[in-house]
Amino acid sequence: MPRPLRRAVALAAAVAASALVLAGCAPDGGGRPPATSSATAHARRSATPRPTPTPTPTPTFDKSQLSIDDPTSIWVVVNKLRPLNPRDYVPPDLVQVPVQHVYTPLLRKEASDAVVAMFAAAQSEAGLGLQSQSAYRSYSTQVSTYNGYVASRGQAGADLTSARPGYSEHQTGLALDISSVPAACTLAACFGQTPQGMWLAANAYRFGFILRYPADKTAITGYEYEPWHFRYVGVALATEMHDEGVETLEEFFGLPPAPDYAPGG
């Protein structure tokens, strides 16, 4: 074969071999599955359904855990439409409260312990002196107290300030009238503006007490503003009322307002 022809044949063979090599390297799959891109993998993961987490139930306050009718319950609600039953009820566990006082105070044991803690906190936290002005009053004592108000104010005026016998929170052994040491604005609306009155209004709930007759609630409670009158209901209820911003037991328990006594009350 002439030399030029041999060179042409060799060159054609080389070109053909190169083509075969290139064809073998081409991405024709070679029997392998195509690579998956990161975007495709993410889409597949995102498309996989995930279980919906079960929401944690919010605990609700059980308003039925204690009675509001039983006079022995610390939640008993006493107002002009809800007399004690029996009306001459006497608490079973009265004790003398070991705090400074004007008249010897008696309260139920649980309430007494709370008063001691509250008075001590007022002194240690704010340097404020407190004393008991009046605590438990028996049915017969309430007869005398109420009649005294009637004599000085008339019955309508007395009913805004003092409970009729059998309708008094003081008879439950859970209510306390508090005054300051040294005395200032005793049993007067201005007590609410004293350092002691303001501290009690802000902190009494921590010890289980509520200010029972707030300002501007006479149409609900039936009594004028008494910033000195605190009622023990226990820390759980007092804290719940404080946190919810509900001021009266009537509103909290959905009871009808009690501005006046029922006929014959």
C-alpha cells in the first residue's frame, strides 16, 4: 500500500478509536440511576407528611372544687341574698390570732395562720405595722353591732355599712378588719391610700385574702368601699381572682348582684 494511503487509514482508525472512548465516557447512565440533586432530595423530604403534635391542654381553674354554700367552706359566699345556713352558725375551729390587735381576734385556724404570715411580710418587706381591728363576731354580737348602726344611721344607712345578723362575713371566722400601726384612717375609706392599705391591696392575695368590698362595686356586693375588710378564701382562689382581674366573689362565681336584702331578709 502506498505510504500516503497507509497514513490516511491509520488516521481514520485513530479517530474511530477516540470516538469509541468518548462514547464510553458519555453520561448515558451506564446502567446506573442518575444522581439526585440536593434540591430534589429536599423536596422529597418536605413532601413526607409529619405527625401534628398534640397541643398541651391549658389547665383551667375548677370553680366547683369547694362549696360556696357550706358555711364551713373557705369559699362560702355570704351576702345580702346568701345568708349563712344556719344563721346562728359558729365555726368549729376558732383560735386566737397571735398578732397585735385592738380587740382580741378570733379566726378559723387556717385564716389565723395566714394573717400571721401576712402581717410578718408587711413588716419585713415594707417596714409596715398592721393590727387586727375586728375579726370573728358571733350572731349575738352582730345583733348588737347592727342595731348600733341602725340607731346612728337609720336602717338604710346601716345596711350599706353593717351586715344584718346571719349575713355577716365576720360570722364565718374568715374575715378580718385591719388597721395600721400607728393608727391612721381606721375603718375609713382613706385607709386605702395609706402605705398599709396600698400594700394590703397589692399583696393580700399572696396569703389567701381578697379585699372583699372594693370601690365602685357597691351595686354588686351591697356594701360601700371598705379597704380595711379582708376575707380569707385560700391562696389558690385569691391568686386566680388576682390573675384574672376579678374583684368580687359574686362576679367570679357568676352569682347575681346583691345590692339589697330579699324581702323578709
